[in-house]
Amino acid sequence: MHHFIFHFHKCIITLSGILTLFAIILASQLKLDLNLLSLLPSENLSVRTFFEVSEDFGVQSVLVAMVEAPSCFSQEKSESFIDLLAKKLRESELIREVEYKSGEPKPRSLDKGLITYLPLILKKSDLKRLASKLSDAGIKEQIQKNKMLLMTPFGMAMKEGINADPLWLRDLLISILYTSSAKQPIGLYRGYYRTTDKRTYFLFIQPKKPPQDITFSKKLMAEVRDIERISLSELSEKYGDPAGGFMISYTGGYPIAISDEATTKRDIKITITTSFLGVLILFGLSFRRARSIFYVVAPLAISIIWTLGFARVVFHHLNILTCVFSAVLIGLGIDFAIHIFTRYFAQDEKGLDLPTRLKHTFQKTGGGIIIGGITTATAFYAIALSDFRAFRELGILTGTGILFCLVAMIFLLPSLLVYFSGKRGNGRDVSMASFGLEKLLGTIWKSPRALLTTSLVIICLLGIKGVKIGFDENLRNFRRADNDLLLLQERVTGWLGGSTGQVLLVVEGKSESDLMERNGSIHKALKELYSSGLISGVKSISDFLPSPDQQMINREFIKMHPEYFNLKRIRRTFNKALGENGFEIGNRYDEYFEALSSALLAEEILLPSSILDTEIGCMLRRFILGKSDSYSLVTYVIPKKDLWSRADTADLKDTIIRKLMDKGIEKDTYILTGANLLTGELKGIIIKNLQSSMWLAGSMVVLALLIYYRSLGLLALASLPLVVGLVALSGVMVLFHLDFNFLNIIVLPMIIGIGIDDGIHLVNTFTQAKHGDIIDATIKTGRAVVLTSLTTLVGFGSIALSHYPGLRSMGYVACIGIITCLFASIMVLPAIFSIISRRMRKSSV
């Protein structure tokens, strides 16, 4: 290989330049895919069900707007602004619905069709109220109330309602509509959702797409802000007063997702920039020559560009997770360069001709660099076998990037060294900082057993401690504790008495009647869970429309009590009460009583499809979906609190399943899904995938080393820094109260690469050096190991300064893992080398 590079180094440099230009063109077309939902495994049943339900019934994520009215504004002005804002929000093509008040149905909504079926849609208690309203005493009392209402200043406004419904049967419908409100803990004042001080209004906005679609979320929030600005401007024009006193805040998944994405992108940019500069500065200081940086920058930058070009060809985009691949390449790629650079400019190579120096460089470091790169790439490729697209893309991209980096360092870096060495001569003095290794390794070499015993005790203690290492699955801990949006969401959750997220329970069937019956049983069972403290509300079509069996009970009740529902008596008493209170008796109410007669004599069962065109029917559309050969009904379960942890999610799901099974409702008769449950299930799948990936990575690394060394002893020695590093890592994390999580566990393949790389180079040095030169050779290789660890530490250490706790934890784990592997490499392994060397000398005497 050294002959090839020496003779064709110019061609290699030229070809690298051409490939880089081509990669730059490809990379310029690379897109950033910020939609987190697109990363989920579509073949997973829970994911597929969630997408199907969301598509059929609409996305159930909510954007909560809180409007704090200024004290100088009257209640009427404030409400007019809320009405205006809600109206304009509903006109947006990005928004499905806006709920901001629980208004009663207008008199015209009680049309003939609805009154015809009125007794069938009432609950048992409301049916008794209907009987009371239609009694002689009830009719007379209502007519007297009508007279009093018409004599008040609001009489003209009430006239239309009285003419449309003189017996005020709308009261029975209002109880139905109010029952299903999920915002009961917030005060209902004049129908608006407000806090008890009547200054803060709430609007619950339901967009058309989920918050995980970052592009949509950004567009949504921009449009909502524009609507807010326009509404305030129109309000100012209407009243002639400035409306700047209104304070409007938003919370929910949409602004939180945008905030997380912005924080993550900013931190990643800062991390890449600081790590790149930090690594190069450290490299330059270690070799005490600024020009040495050039030899590393060129192949390192080129390998990253090649990887971006590869990403464009294979994936066409980068996702949130694959954005961190460059930090991995910077940290690991510099390691390859350091070993080649230090060997090429070693003092014992000074004065030799270029081919010989190149030959010695590859003999001393080439094998270690290649096997180290392959094993590290293998660890990342193991992640690529995950079911998750995010992990799969990260594994493929980073693994391939490491191989590109390996190729660049094996071919391009030596070519640059040959080219510039040939121009400047061979005798340049380039030395690396010693890092105090001469004294440290000299001490270790003299007293290896004492140090090894002490190290073994420390490692064992840390290992015992590390058994208690946990896995933090709470996504809330990934974000800053003082995040204003999250704090605001928690306040809203407190005001609502439940989470803004919902769990969806879907039942499917071919018979609309059977489906309503089953859904009614589920609804009844779920409402019994209020006392469990896990559920704060249930919204179902059964709130508006009883099951067919209950409708039959209502009909039988009417037949069994003719004294309450005799239409001739009702009309006679009604006309008499009109006359007694000075109202004109005529045919004005004939149509009203014809509809009431049909209602009392109805024999048919009322199904959702029969009333979808009425005002109440419009409210039913969110619960029912009719297909060509089947129907689907969805029930919305509102958790008592936001489900951040997998334990809370599993507890809620198991409780629902057990309750329904107790009522004879089998698990296979319904589908339980929703963003919260989906996240909880995916957490378990992620953990399982990562565990299997780590085991596979470890097995593949062991296999690669076994093929390379063909010796179990050398395999054990080369693996020692990694094994000791991981054991110590878990113990140190427990001491500092750190847990693994879904983000920082991704760092483990990088730590595997660092630990294996260190072990390979030191073991190769030990096996290749002569007995008298072992300590000197170990010191030289040790310097490179220290520098590679420091550069990787700088590369990943900057992540520990992130504003985002999830990314910060990645930095912490990376720093601890690198330090523990370094400890094993320059202290434990040399001590073992010293003991082995002494035994070898004794056996040779």
C-alpha cells in the first residue's frame, strides 16, 4: 500500500478533490426532515392503528390559546374579541375546529326532526324531567315563566325562543351538551371557558396535522400569530381603543415541538462548530505547529462532505438524530489522523526516505487503524438493524461515514504528507506533547501489581454500584425544568383537571345498532374509572345518544306512563294556561305539537346516521365514521395528568383493559391508541431494539477482533479498555445520579469505538515492540491514545453545555465513557503489559 500511495499520491489528491466537488453538489440538495412521525416504524401495529384513526377521525392534538383581557376592557368587549379571534381561527385551512364556549343550541336547532326523537335521546333522569315538564303543573309553571320573561328588558330577545319552544324542552338538550364538556373545571361564564377571575379566556384549537410535523407546526403558529394580530387590529378599529393590553399565550404540542426543534438545531450547530474548532486547536497545541492542523482538516472535512453526499443519494435528507453524525466523525476521525501523524513524524523515522517512513507508518499503525475503524463502523451498523427509521438512518450514515473517514485517513492523509514532505524535505521536527506519560508509565512499569490491585478494587466497587444504573424513560426530563411552555401546559392541565392529550378507544362493526350497544357498555365502564384518579373525563357519542337498549327502555317508559304523555291533555292544559296568562290562542304552535306527538309515539330506534344533518348531528361526526361496509366509533379518554413516563402510560392502559374485561368486554373487540399510548409503547420497543443492537454490536466486534488476532488472549487484552470503561461508566453515572435514556444511549457505539481503538493500538504496540523497547513504544502510542481521547472529549464535551437536557446527557455519558476508557488504556493495560513482559523475560532466561 505504501508503494501505491508514494507513486500515486498526486492522483489520490486529485481524485479526492473531484469526488469532494461531486459530493458538495449532492449535499447542496440535501433536505432536513423534521417530521418526527415519519421516523416511526409504519409496520408496527400501534403506529399503523394510530395513523389510521388520526386520518379517519382527525388529529386529536390540541393547541391551547390563553387570552388575558386587560382590566380596562369590559366583559362585553373582551368577549367580542374572543368571538372574533375564534371566527378567524376557524376560517384557517390549517385548523379543523376551535372550541371556546359551551353554548346552548339555538331555538331553530330544535327542528321537527330532532323533536320527533327527543324522548329517545334522553337519559333516565332527563326523561323524568320531561314527564314533569309535560304535567299540568309543569306546563302552567312554564307559561307563567314565559310571561315574566317577555315583560323583562330582554323580552324581545327571548320572544323567538319562546315561540319556537314554548315548553322549553331545550333545557333537556342543554343538560346533554353540558355533560360532555371536558372543560368543566374551567368556569363557564356566559358559555365562555374562563378562569374564576373572569379575565383569562381559553380557546382549544384542533389543527389538521399532528405537532410532530414540525414544518406544519411552524406554519400553523405563524398563521395563528397573524390571525391574532389582525383580530387585535380590527378590535382597535371597532372600539377606537388600543387593544395592546391583551396578553395571548399558547401551549400544547405545537409550540413545544417548535421550541424543542429550535433548541436542538441551535445546540447541534454550536456543538459541531465548537467541537471542530476545539479539536483542531488541541491538535495544533499538542504538535506545537499550526501547519499540522492542515493535514487533519482536509481529510476530516472531506470525509464529512462525502458522508453528506452519501446521505443525499441514499436518504435524500437528514433527520433530527442523524444531524449528530458529524460530531461522531470529528471525534473518531481525528483519532485515525493522530496515530498516522505521530508515527509518520516519530523521531526514529527522522532522516529516512519517504517510502520507508510510509512503510513503517503502515506497519506500526495501519492494521490497528483499519480494524479499529471497522469495529466502530460495525457497532453503528448494528444500530441500523433497528425497526426505527431514525436509528436505522443514524447507524447506516455514521457507520458509512466512519468508513469514508477511514479511507480518507488511510489514502488522502499519507498522500498529503508525502506531497508536502517531498517539497519541504524529510527532516522537519514535529513532536507531540508528552502529557506526563513518561513519569506515569515509568511508575506503573515499576509497581504494576500494586496499581493493578488498586484499579481492580475501584473497578469492582464501581461495577457493584453500576448494577443499579437505571433507564430514564420520562420524556419530560429531556426538556428544561424551567421551560415556559411546559410550565404553562402544566398550569392548563391544572385548570382543566386533566391532560390536553387524549387516549382514543375505537370500536368497529358492520351493524350500527350493535356498535352503539357495545360503545354504550364501554362508555359506562370507563366513567366508573373516575374514582381511580387516572381519568378526568370521557367523551363519547353515548353522551349525546343512548344505546338502542336504553332507547327501548325510554320508549317503554313513555308507554307505561300515559298520564304524563297524553297529547290531548297536554295541548288542552297548554291552551288554558295561555289564556290565563293573556296569550293569544291560535294555530301558531300546531307544527310544534305535531312534532311532539311524533316524538311521544315514535317506534323507531334512533341511530347516528339519522341525525347527522342536525346541529347535534354535527357534534356526532367526531365520534362516528361510516364506511362502505362498516362503521367505526371513537371514545376519547382524558388522562388525569400528562403521560410523560412509560410507567404512567402502562398503568392507564392496563387499568382501562382490566376494567373493560371486568365488564365482559374483551380486548380484541376494541382498539386502544393515541399519541400518549403510542409513545409509551414505542419506548418499550426502542429499549428492546437498543438492547438487541448493543448485544449484536458487541458480538460483531468480538468476532472481528478474533479474526484479526486469532488469539483469545490478545482479544481479551484489546477488549479490556472497553470492558473496564463500560463497567466504570455505569458506576460513575450512578454516583452522579445519571441514568441512561433514549438519547444518551446512542453514545455507546462511539464509546465502543474509542475503547476498542485504544486497546487495539496498545496491544499492537506491545506485540510488535522488542522486550527492551516496550515501555518506550507504549509511551509513544500512549501519547496518541491520550490525544485521541482528549480530542474526542472536546468533540463531545461541548454537547454537555447544551441548553437541552436530553442532548446534555449525551455529553455527560460521552465524557465519562471516554475518561473511563482512557483510564483503562493508560493505567490498567500498561500494568498488565509490565507483568506479562516480566514473565516473558524470566521464561526466556
